[in-house]
Amino acid sequence: MAEDAFGLLLDRAAQDLLFREARTVDVFTGEPVGDDLVRAVYDLVRYGPTSMNQQPLRIVLLRSAEARANAVRWMSGPGRARTAAAPLTALLAADLCFHERLPELFPGRPDAARLFEDPRVREESARFNAALQIAYLILGVRAAGLAAAPTMGFDPGGLDKEFFGDGRHTTLAVLNLGRPAPGTPPPRLPRLEFDDAVTVI
């Protein structure tokens, strides 16, 4: 694969699809998002790196009207209407007992689970690594030609009780996704320049 003018191996069109031209949108078309497409996205992004191959992200797809209504009642602000109208909504949660799968996922360190016996250490690691996986998921959604609109306007305790109720999961984000409605995309908000964000020492 040839490098572009900036030395990146990813071609310009793919860069634009994932980053420059992508937007977080509020309005989607009514076109459904099928499980096969979501599966294809997940099968791609599951390869994103995490610490010790932890994979704490758990995804609940809200397809039924009842499930959507149960989620919306724990939402607040503009997120309520947006979630109610989105073609598909996903609850993104961290499994706080992710360490139980480490013997399978990180076999080179058979005692890895013991490193996370402290619940506080385990929760911090679960939240961090699930957040990484959420970022990969958003890029995967964009790679599928969809738009992703994450929202934080919700009661996590209410969603946890409503959809999990086991004490081992905590909701980190609600992700609305679908095909963006036709029209002018929202303007690109400013981004920090390299020299504003990066220090070389």
C-alpha cells in the first residue's frame, strides 16, 4: 500500500470517511440498521488494542419499542428525543467482572485475573478499556458508512438497573446510530493544532 503525501498508509478517501468528513449528527434517515451490519462492525473493531487484551465492553442493542421506551425514560435533555427517533440505539457498558475471561483472552499470563482482585482497580481498568473500545466502535460505525451520535445525558444507575440488574455492569454511553439524513452536515468544530496539543521534549 502506497503512502499518501503525509506518510499515512490509509488512503485519503478512507481518512476522510473516518475523520475529516465524519460528523456527529442529530437526525437520521429511517433506514434500519441490521444485525448483520452491526456484527460486521463489531468483527472489525474487536481487534482494537486494550491493556492485557481486556475486552470489558458489552453492547445492548435496543430494537423493540419497549426496550427503547425503557431507555428513553432514563435519558435527559435533547438526548431523549434523539434516542427515541434514532434507527438504532446501543447501550455501551463496562463489565466490571471482565477479569473472569482473562485466562482465555490473555493466556500468556495465567494469573492475570489476580491482578484485578481489588474492585476499585478492576472498575478503573474496566472503564478505561471499555472507553477505548467505544472509540473503536465509533470508527467502525463510520467505516460502515453510518453516523454515530454518542450521548452522556442519562441516569447510569437507572439504565444499569433497567437493563442489567446484576451489579457487574455499568453503563458508560448511549450510542445512537444510523444513516445521516440528507442535507448540509453540521459545521466542523475547531480542533487544536499539533503545537497546541503535543509537546516534544
